[in-house]
Amino acid sequence: MADMQYRRAPSADFVLPFELLAAGYRGRLLRLDSVSTRALAAHPLPEAGQRILAEALGLSALLGSSLRLEGRLSVQIKGNGPLNLLVTDYFAGGGLRGYARIREEQFTEAGNPGDFGRLAGEGALAITIESKKDAQTYQGLVPLSPNGLAASAETYFAQSEQLATMLRLAAAPIYRSGAGHGWRAGALMVQAMPGANAEDVRASDHWRRVGLFLSTLEDIELLDTDVAAESVLWRLFHEEEVRVHSSQPLHFECSCQPERIRTVLKSYPMEELRELPDPDGVIRTRCEFCGSVYEFPLQTLSA
């Protein structure tokens, strides 16, 4: 199942790549705990919104970690439902952050919906890759599926990447004595190798067989940090000769920089800046991703 020098994946905050040798497929298993808890701590959202944001963090890490990426991969949702905007970023090296916005009035009028279809409404899922190496931006857009973020992402792979893909996402709130409330997320993706005809793969007995195995996966298996990731894969796919590779650690990361914000503020005319400070003469800005508040006294912004 593993190389001689293989070290088991940690209990959480990792991506674990694997291969199904008999079928010729590849995959990744992910589990988030402290990373998802930190990312969601800056966002006072209803539980249903936090669940989708946690799932999106898992999705962006699955996709970003599968690329030899020098830059950033972003998952973005724009819809006409109460959850009208969501953005998660994966940075090269395993950094994650996320932000979501819910229109409170629309959410209340809709009866505080908990399902993805009513919460996000009609809209689009965008996967954006920003490469530092060639300074290029690549983006794929697909309609949101009312069946959830995983179904939307499977559509993305089918239409934009022509890759047969099966995906499971899960997230749930947790409470730990002494640590308080948090959020945990898990994800599992199985894909055909690039170059394989997606229609032929999806029509094959092997693909259906792996799909049946995947359908037995319970959310708790993805989320329970007491269950080893390797044990989850062995239970699901031992008949497919599963081989795991070394796990990749994940961490919370935000790219906000106070000096960059200062530079932007200083680009405005002083007449406009005078309208921005609080009564004490300080302009305060808050990063929507990490919740950090930066303070800029007005007198320090003069050219």
C-alpha cells in the first residue's frame, strides 16, 4: 500500500495523494481541522453558509495541491441566492483562506435555507489559476448545480478539463473542551488519468465499480480525526490496489499587507481621505479573509 519509508498522514490539515493501480486512476484525500476553524473564525455566517465555505476550502486545496503551481488557485461562487459570493484561495505551498457573504434580509425572507440550491441560487462556479511563472490567468466557468458544490465541481471537470471525476465533500461544526467551537472539512476525489477519454471512462465497469465503493463513504469517515486517512482508503479501495504517497501539509495563510493598503489609500486625493476616518482621525480597514484590522492615522497618509 505504501513505500518502505512512508510516514502516515497526520490526523488533519493535510492532502494525501493516492493511486488505484488496478483501475489506472488517481485521487486525493483531504481533511481540515485547525485550518478550516481559523479560516471560518473571521466570518459570522449562519451554519449552512459556514458549511459551504468549509467545503470550498477543501475543494480549493484538492485542486491546487494537484498542480505544480507557483501562484494561486481560487474557487469562487457567484449566485442570486442569499449566499451571493464565496471565494477561497489555495496558495503554492499549502496555504488556504476563504471568505463568504450572505445577504441577511434575503436569507430571512427565504426561510433561512440550509440546502445549497436555495442558499446559492442560480449562478456560476469559477475556478481560476493565477500563475506567477508565466504571469497568466486561466479560468473555467460552469453553472452551479442545485445538488451542491461537489456536483458543480464534477461538472467543471467534465466540461472544462474533460476529466472523468468523482468527488465527495463534507463539513461539520465541532466542539472541543477547552478549545471551543470549530469547523472540520473532508474531501475525496478520484480521477481518470489525463488523456483518457472521459466518456469511455464513465461508461466502463471499472469506473462504476469505484463509484459504488465511493458511495459507501460516510461523512464521518472523512471528518473523524481518530480514523486514519490510510484506513479510509484501504476500506474503500483495497480491491483496487491502492497506493498512497506522502501527504502534503496545509496551513492558514492570508496575503493581506498593511503597506499595500497604505499605498492604495495614499493614491486617493486628501479631500476624499478626509471623509473616511473614524471620529478619532484613524482610517480602519478590515481584511475580509483573516479579519485583521489595520489602522492608518490620517496625518500619516499625506504625500
